[in-house]
Amino acid sequence: MSQLNTQHNLEVERLKRAFASAMAAIAKQIPEILTLEIITANSPAIPHIEEVALELTSWLENEDLTVPFTGLGRFYIGQGAYSRTVLWYETCLAMAQERLGREHLDVASSLANLAYLNRFLARYGEAETLFLQALEIYKHLLGEEHLDVATTLNNLAGIYEDQGRYSEAEIAGKKALELRKKFLGEEHLDVATSMNDLAYLYRCQGRYSEAEPLFLKALEIYRQIKDRDDLWTLVILSNLANLYSFQERYSEAEPLLLETLELRKSWLGEEHPYVATNLNDVAHLYFLQKRYSEAEAMYVRALNLYRYLLGEEHPFFAVSLYNLAKTYLAQGQYDQVEEMHNKALEIGKRSLGGDDRFIAAVLSSLASFLQSQCRYDQAESLLVQALEIQEKLFGVDHPWTTAFFMLVRHSNSNERTSSLSRSMTPGRKLHQ
């Protein structure tokens, strides 16, 4: 009997180990960009991956320990369910630290994943702390000069940029670029990624003459190595086109954006989130030129795509809804403007939380509408809320905070205050 029990226990252990390994293999295949088709295909496995993550981690090999959590994180982030991802990434970090110790590469990557999530949630302080912890582990285990160090520095640069700490962002971004050039050479995709992100930083600062050659060089590298319609090639091409839009070089921006849109359609098909992103970019270009009817048509197409592919609870849908509402506002089509702003706010708060730049932008835009209707007290209340978000995210001395403060000061005037909210679309940067 004892021998039978032993054999039974060994068979149960083998099955558990095989099941955990199989679910880890499925989790590895979950992509970062999800459509409803991909979500539907992976949904049956999600409860089983969650079971492994919650109950069967002891049956995972060390190299697979973090894999179920990472896969679950991608699955929920891809749907905009950021708050649900917190559990998986925090549990992943705790589990990795407990089994592998605090000085382990998988612990560093778990810290980086949690940091990236906090950046999505506009928790910039927490994100920075986590990235710095990951950076210290990488430096300790791999040395000061390593590609993982470069990647973390690149991510830190993004956090500093989000907070308007441009000098720190530039230092980190340049160091990441320097390390990548040293280990990978001048003509490498990761080098091009660093160039793109540094150029994006310069664009945010209005340093357009410095941004353009970096975008062009990054684009050249990608086109030499990858296919013309490679995904990241198109991201850089879009970034360059959007730079031209900011410079009011519309005749140069439009053909690039239309080219990118057609290439993405040919590569990804008509129904893909990145196609919707491109539609938003083209619509924003038209909006800047006051070509409102054309902008409206593009925004409507993007909105319908996001609704179909990602559902109405995704933040990309909220952003697209907000962009369309601004277009109606600019055209004096007021019937749906307030309702659309409020719906974008509701979706954004559920998926992003209350303290996010997008929420502040929508509040500001809605305040503009209310002022146009002589509803000054309500407008002022929304601007105060937007100001509080800006102060919490960036501090009282940041230029964006100061701009919101000036809006609040003048919100009681009888003149309509123009919205500071710029068109927002996802996928403008490369994150590697």
C-alpha cells in the first residue's frame, strides 16, 4: 500500500508539474497588443494560468516562475484593466523575491514590469522608485555597462519626461543611447529605439531642430534592417509626421501619416488597434488645420474600431471619444459634447484612476464647453479638479500646472477660455 501511495503521489506531482509548465508556455505566447479575437482565443486558458499563479507556483521551475504573472499582466493591460494587473505584478514580485532572493535578474524584471504598470497609472513616483531598484540589481549583477542597464535607463528617461524633468530625462536617455551604441554598434534596432525616444523628448520640449535628425536617423536604421512596413518602422514614421504637425509643416506631415496608415492596413489588416491609432493621428492633423469634417470622419472610424476591437471600457476608446467630442465642440455641434466628455471621464477613471493626465485634459476640455454655455461655476469647479491633478502629478512649479492655474484664475471671465488639452493617441513611443 505504501508503494502504491508513493507511486500515486509521484504521478500527481508529475501531472501538476506538466500542467504548470503547459500553462506557463501558453502565458509566454500572450502578446502585448490584444484584439477581441486574441482575447477570446486566450480567455479559456486564463483561469488555469491564474490557478497556476495562485496555487501551483511550487511546481514551476525557477526559470518559469514569473512567466504566468507576466502573461496575465499582458492580458489585462492589453484590455486597459490596469487595476487588475496590479495584483499579478505585485504578487509576482513578492514570489520572485521569496524564492529567488532580492538580488536576481527575474526580480529586477518583475520590478521593471511593476514600474511600467505604475507609469500607466500615472503613479510616477512609485514607478521611478521601482525602476531605480531594478537598475541597482542590474548594475550589481551585470555591471554598470550592460544592455539591461541601458533598457532600464531608457525607461527611467520616460518617467522623467512624463514628469517634465527634462534635464534628467535627457541624461538618462543619452546614457542609454551611449551604452547601446557601445555594445550593439551604430546600426542596431535598439539604438534606433533610443534615438526615437530621445527625439520624442526633444519634441516635447519644442526642440524640433534636434528631434528631426534623430527621428530620421532612427527611421533609416529601421528601414535598413527591417521591412518597410515593420511595426516599429511605422511608429517612428508616425512620430516624424507628428513632429511636422507640431511645426505646422502640414504638407510634409500628411503624406507621411497617410503612407503609414496604408502600410499598417496592408500589414495588419483593416481591423487592428494600430490602424485606429493611425486614424487618430491623421484626424489630429486635420483638426490642427481646422479641417473639422475630415477630422470628424477619421475620429469616428477610429472610435468604431476601438469599440469593435477593444470594447467600450478600454482607455483608448475613451481617448478617441474625447477627441471626437473636441471636434464637435470646435464645430459648435453641442448636442452630444457634454455627454461624450462625461462618458470619456467615466471610462478613464475606471481604467486609469482619477489622477491621470488624460482625466485632467478631459476636465479642461469639458470646462471649455461649459464656459461656452455660460455655466461658469461648473467650469471653474472642473478646472480646479484638473489643477489638483496637475499639482499632484507634476508639482506646483511645472509649466503645465501653471497653465492650468491661469485657466482657473480666468474662469470667471465672460470670455470663453480655450482648452489646453491636446489630442491624445496611444502608441507614440517605442518602449524597450
